[in-house]
Amino acid sequence: MNAIASIDLARWRAGGPAAAEIEHEVDEGLRRAGFLLVYGHGVPEGLAGDVRAAARRFFALPAAVREKYAVTVGGRGWIGPGKEANGYAEGTRTPPDLKETFAVGADTPTGDRAVDDVWFLPNVWPDEVRELRDLVTAYTAAVRTLSDELLALFAAALQLPANPFQNLAGRPTWTCNINHYPPLTTVGAPEPGQFRIGPHTDFGTVTVLDREPGAGGLQVYTEAEGWADAPYDPAALTVNIGDLLAYWSGQRWPSGRHRVLPPQATAPEEDLVSLIYFYELDHDAVVTPLTPPIGRVGNLPPVVSAEFLRVRLDAITIG
């Protein structure tokens, strides 16, 4: 899918003309699709695979065991089937997404209970898969470092004199969802309009995705091409920007619209696990959109990160 640019962060780190080329490619690629395929990302080789294997051991536990860790969307623990419908974020009432999730998040409380009880809940780790804690902690630390570097790159891509995100992400909110997409033989035939994840955009700044390809896999929407399968390379990570960063850009860059297809009759045993890291900013960060000529839309008011995100999270929660 040519709409999605492939970039190598190692070339950007090298500086000079190569870095300038990467910055141009990032701006053009994000303007087309809100998505990038990122090489040279620095996440240790094999770490995501180890997380995925441990997560599979958790998802293979009996439902009664997983239920001990059950939470709703935005919580820390197991979000079972039928709890989320991402299509609601676009105002489309779809059947629940065909997935289950193990979710963790930022565990750096502020001391303000009203804030911490929403954005910095303690993580919950399954006693039955003890290795999951250390693996996920290492993975999210590596991906947070990558996310901060991506934000610095995005500021450079717009030739800003300084990286504004350095002062907006000292104690950021973030969530890492480990999504399990069971096979058709387990969930049965999808209802009309039902997906593994319905069409939507993400809500924060950057999303970093480590995924497994499949017949019922990720698709990306662009104005030029409509829906198309996202490119995949095991050496790269898929990155898209969310609504908050799109807003900051003055709508220069669209929030990457995407969906995950339902399990397909041609691959009834396909069973996938994806690692999705949703990065945001400090809960009280004030985001002031870029104005023209960098931004495309003028007179957009500043927003507070947590308030901006909360409305969107509530929209996709069922029950």
C-alpha cells in the first residue's frame, strides 16, 4: 500500500541530508494516511514475541480464571468479549468487537486521587502467568522511548524551532492493550457489520502496533484508495497518529482511520494476538493546535489532554 510511507529511524538519527529526507517523508506520509511503517525502532528483537507467547498462555486459561481479572474499558486487567465496540467512536452502532484484551497502563500516580483513579490505576498481573509482568514492563518501557522519539521526529518534520512535547509528556498517560482475536471456529460467524475491531481512529498522540498478519487483519483507510490491507514487515512496527496529535497539527495530518477485519471463512482457525501501545500526554497537558500555514484549519481552541480523551473512551464502552 503505497499510501503508507516506510521510514528508518536510524537514518534520521544519523542527521544531515538523510534526516531531512526522513522528515519530508514523514510529513508527506502522515498527510496521506496518518500511518507509517517504522524500521530502526530500537525495540529489542524478540521481546514482542515473548510478550505475545506469555499473553497466549493467559488467554488460554479457563474463562472463570480470566474473569478474576475482569475490568471495563479503560481499566487494568482483562476486558472480555462483548465489552467494546470501536465503531461507536464514529457514531456507528455496530455489534461488539470480536476480541478480548489484557490491558495495562501508566502506573505513575500523581497523588491526586481524582486523577489517579481514572488515569493512573494500579496494574493487575495474573498469578497464573507470572512472567507476563516483567515482559510487558520491559516492552512498554521500550515503546515509550520510541514514542517520545517519534514525537520529536514529528515536530522536526514540521520544521518547528523546538519539540513542544518535551514539556507535555513528563508523566504521560498511556495504555498497552494485548488484543486476542479468536478464530472463527471459536466465535462463530460474525454478525452483519461486526469486526474484530470496528472502523475508528485512535484517540491519543501516537499508537505503536506490533501485529501478526492474517486474512482477518488490519486495514487502513485513505481518501485516495479507500480500505486496503496495511503493509506488513516483521522487521518494522506499524505507527499511526491519533485524534489528539491530528488536532495539534491543525488537521494537517489526519488521524489514521483503520479497522481489523472479522475472522474469515477462508481461514477459520486463524488466531491472532496484537500488541497496541496508545501514547498520550500528561493528563493536564494543554494542546494548542498549530495555525496556518502549518496547520490546515485556523481558530481551533486549545484542549486539555484528559478531557479530550475521556469523551472518546466513553463512546466505545458498552454497558
